[in-house]
Amino acid sequence: MHLLFEGQMVAPVSKAVVHRFLMESVISAKMTLILGPYVHDDGLDGVQGFCVLAESHASVHITKDGYLFGDVFSCKEFGHHKILELARLRFGIDITNYQILNRGLEFLTPRLPSGG
């Protein structure tokens, strides 16, 4: 399952807010954090944050103009509505667009030969 979302922010956010959103998203989706969250803000290009999960990854990119782009990818189902609500709450945005992509469905049936 791959959740993609975007929206326009009305006020800048700190690195701490991005970090908190990523942590809360991982916990809400019951995923396993491997690395991060790492958040970068050089004062020029906006704020970027990501974390590596046992199930895949989560990331947020906020442009210097206040456009937010987020994605969460997992090899298991998760509650995408909770993550969208967290984005609304933490970033004070209306989600203008979101998509759920069902990726990897062809891999649900094992293809490796059994035995040997």
C-alpha cells in the first residue's frame, strides 16, 4: 500500500513538527522504525524528513513556498485515514489531493520453486 498526499500550508513548521509527524505516523500505522526520522532544513529549500521502516519508508517534503508532499509505503495494509488526519493536525493543512496505490499485488503469490 502506498499513500501519497499533498496540500498547501498556511504557516511554516519547525523540524520538530516534521519529526513528530513521522514518529506518530509510524506508531499509528503499527510499523517498525529502522532509521530516523531524519529531518533537514537548510533554510533555503524547505524542510525534508524521512524514516526507513522494516515495512518500507515514510517521507515528507515541504517546499519553501509551503507546499507539502508526503508518502508512506508499506508492504502491509495500514490505516491511511489516521495518517491523513495527523497531517491535517500537525501541519494545519487541508489535504488537496491524496492517492492510495496498491503496489506489489503480483507478489502476493509465491513464485520461488519449493524444495530442491
